[in-house]
Amino acid sequence: MLVSRFFALNLICWLIAGSGSVWSSAVYRQEALAIDSGWVSNTSTAPGLKVVFEKEIEVPRAVSLRLFFSSETSLSGDGAYATLVRLTSLQDGAQQHLKRSTLKQWGWSSAYFNGSRMRIELLAHPGTASSRLRLSSAFAEERPTTPAVCNSCGEAELALSADRRVGRLVGLASQETCTAWLFDVEQLALTTTRNKGLLAVGHCPVQERVLQFNVPLASSDGIPTHPKPEDQYMVDAESVQSNGAPDFAYFGVFRNTETGKTPFEAQGTFFSLLEKGEKIHLGEAIRITGFGGRTATQPAEWNHVLKTAQGELLSYSTNTIHTTTPVTTGNSGSPIVSESTGKAIGILSARSCSATATVSLGPSILHPAIQNALLNPRGVLTPGPRNCYVDCNGDQVLDEEDLVCFTKQWLAKNPRANCNGNVTSEGALIFDEADFDCFRRKLTWGCG
């Protein structure tokens, strides 16, 4: 396997097929927190959000933190007047805002934050019901005494990459790091949502993982740096379909808590997949891009950041693809891409090393088990009615969030918000209260 697993008192670079492993003294610990806001509310009459609880925490020696909430946390509202938890890193100012629904999506946890100090705030609107915030623990990473290095199985010719289609999967408790990537579901005649599908490997469990894009360079001693919450997404466990043979995982993620966007909307690009009948030629150039660890000859800042390499196709079948493209630990799940077409033809799952050659391998996209999963999406990837007017935010769930979305469109005088089609005698669109009556009525009818 090419999973990078760093947990407890040690970081281990697991390599396969006779390659060695290197240990580092990185420390990961669950730090107990006993923070309770009690039941608080905004008793003022002034409109807008007000901080009703604030607390700063510090976890000594931590270089990054992820917070965990008690299930006793209770936030009032979930629409335009939702009570919010605001989390701020005091190192770089990164913020995440969580309301009742998104806190549940995130499994009662937060995104990853850099640094050892954070500010936790509870913000409420006037006249809303009381809320309570309870923090139970923080997952903290400490600085290692020796930099993390993965055996390269020969000198891997890797270069930094800025491919916006490829993301880093970080584990919830065991800190497993793998690679995942966006692909085009419309190609499969599943014109659903703006929530494109993602592919990874089954041996790196994606349930309750955090997907990160636009990952910055690691620190000078190889500690992975986390992007801001604007580039972090929680995996929807209900969407996950995974298998060990063939080794793959197909899944989706929830919308970003800060931008409201899906990864596709934020990244603006995706891979197309190899289609049945397309020719594959032995010897053709193959590219693999992913979040492998650094080798001994690479800068520490390259540890588990996006890197790419090119090799040749050695063999191809629907069961297994073999290529000479060099990879390192953490690349598991990377797309195997034909340079000639730019299409993803497989999923990297393993590597075999010898004194004379490196062979990277994984199943073809056309494997029947993978094709079956792709044609039967689950969770947030479930196909919804096309062009459903009242699914304003495109999440395929009709709720008050769609009314919030509609309100924003109406305030911006977006033509889509002219629900009833009323115009002046000169043909100008009329935006008035009748548009809201129209939208609410259509919302009750649904997308049928």
C-alpha cells in the first residue's frame, strides 16, 4: 500500500514489496478539553450576529489542531438566523463557521488548523433560542525530532504540481494521508449537480476523511501545512462505495462551510475518464500526480504536497495497469493518466520495487466493479432532477437553505429571482414580495 499513516508516537512510511520503512518521532495526541459555554443567547435588540461566548485555547507544542465537539452541543436555527460557531487560528487567521447542519456533516468536528492557539466563539441573532457549545477534545500534532522521509525506491523524478483536480485526503483519527481526484459524472450521463464525483483507493478508508485542495508547502522540517478551511471538505459517508479488489473508492463531499461551493465549483476543473473502445498503447507516456511523501533528496517542504511524475505504460488490462511512473508513499488513489489524451485510465493503488525497476500499478477505470459503482452513485452524488428551479443552491435537498439562496439572488436582482415573471409596461423585471410567495409555493411542489 502507498498510504502514509502517522499516528500515536511515531510516523511510519509504509512501503511495499521489500522496501524499507523510516521512522520519525512525530507525536499525535488527543488533548482533552472541558469547554462549556452553558446555555447562552443574544438578548440585545440590535439586528445582526453578536458574540455570546468566547474562549481562547492553547495546546502546548502543537503545530496543528482539529477540534471535536460533544454531542451535547446544541445550536439554534439553521437558516438565515442560524447560530454559528466561529473557529479562528491565532497563527494565520484561518476561520471556519459551523451551524447546526454543517456541524453534523462534519461529524461534530472541525477542519484542520495550523498552530497551537485558537479562538472559539458562539454567535447568535437577537430573539433566537438559547444555544450551548461544548468542546470535548483537540487532535494535536507535535513537531518531530527528525524530519519525515519516505524510501524513494530509487531516485524518483518528481516535480511540484499545481493540478487543481487533485486533492489530499487526511484521516480523522489515524492521520492517514492519501490522494483523491475530481472526475466528470456528466460523461456517465449523470447530469446531477455541481458536486462532481471523486475517486480514491479502498485501502485508504475515506469515510469521515477531510479532503483538502490547494495544499501549501510543508514546513522547513517537513510538517504538512493545512490549507485554510475554504479549501477543506468533509466526506459524505453515505456516498462512499469502496472495495479492496479492485482497490478503489468512489465518493462525494459536502459543500464547503465557508464558500458554500463544491470542490468542482471552487476548483473549476476535473478529469475525463477513459471510455470503452478507446485505444491504449503500450509504451505510451503515463502521468501520476498525488500527495506522496518526500524522498531523502527532496526538500522537506515537499512532504505530502502535490507532486507529479511521468513514466511509460508497461501493460494494460481492465484488472490491472502497470507503469514505470515513480511514486512515493501517500500517492495511493492518484489518477493514472494517459499523456496523449489527458484522460484518467486508472487509479494508483500500489507499487513494486526492485534494484532495477519501479512498477506502479492499479485497476483500470473500466473494471466492471468500478463502472457499476460509478453508474450507481449514493449520498450527495445521487442524481437529482435536472434544472430544478427551487433547488437554488444545487445540493439536491429542498429546505430553507434554498430560500436563503433565493433571497440573495432577489437582493442582487438576479433575473432568476423574478419567480412570477412580472414586468413593467416597459419590460423591466419587477422584484417584489410576490416573488417570495411564488418561490415558497413552488418549493412546496418540489422538483417533480
